[in-house]
Amino acid sequence: LQRTSCQNAAKNYKQELQKRFCAKYSSDVSNARSIASNDLFDNNSIDSSSPILQVENVGFDRKVEGSRHHTDRYEVMQEEGAALVFRRGQPFSIVLHFNRAFNPEEDYFHLQAEFGHTPLIPKGTKYKLPLSENSDNDDDWEFSPVN
């Protein structure tokens, strides 16, 4: 019974994380659209044939991440749809599928991570990561494209 409730909690956490990510992204897209339609901007310069970049799917590669974090043999990782187990301080990959190819010259994209009930940047429980082509980053976090 305890294992099942732990698995359900992990599954719910993953679903909630994906839902919050997509909701935050949708909010950012709405804000970008309202800014683009503002009369202060030259709307004639906006290329309507190039739609706003949209996230279609978010996920993790279970086998790769389990192996990378040495958690692939954990019982909780064995079942289909189970939550992933990451080791603190180790890198991990999030797989994002967009509605079109990402163009670093035209598109701006950032990933916002939040932890806990009241995430705050000064507490280190909220972090905004811009997409960066260069990994010569002195920061603890990095978010870069991989094809």
C-alpha cells in the first residue's frame, strides 16, 4: 500500500510539474502576443508567416536519466509512467518538442524552475534560465539546446 501511494504521489508530482510548466509557458506566450500587438511597436515588421514558438510536448528520457543518475534499478523507476529519481547536483535533460524548429536569431525561450510553496529567487527556490548556446557559464545552472 505504501509503495502504491508513493508511486501515485510521484506520478501526480510529474503531472503537476508538466501542467505548471505548460501553464507558465502559455502565460508567457499570451504576454508576448499582447506586447507584439501593442501600438508602440511597428506591427508591420512582425512576420505573421512565422508563428510564435509553442511547446507541444514536455518529457524526460527515462532510460538515459535513470542510467545517468544510477537510479535505473530502483523499484519506483521500473513501472511504466513512474516518476524519475534524480540525484542532487547531477545534470538532467528535459525533452521539449516545439511546433516548429527553434531559431536562436528570432526566438526567445527560457525555462523557469520553482520549488516549494513560495518560490523566491533570493531563497534559491525559483530560477529563470535563458536558453544559451554557450556553456561557459559561471552559474550553477545551464539550459542549452541539443538536437
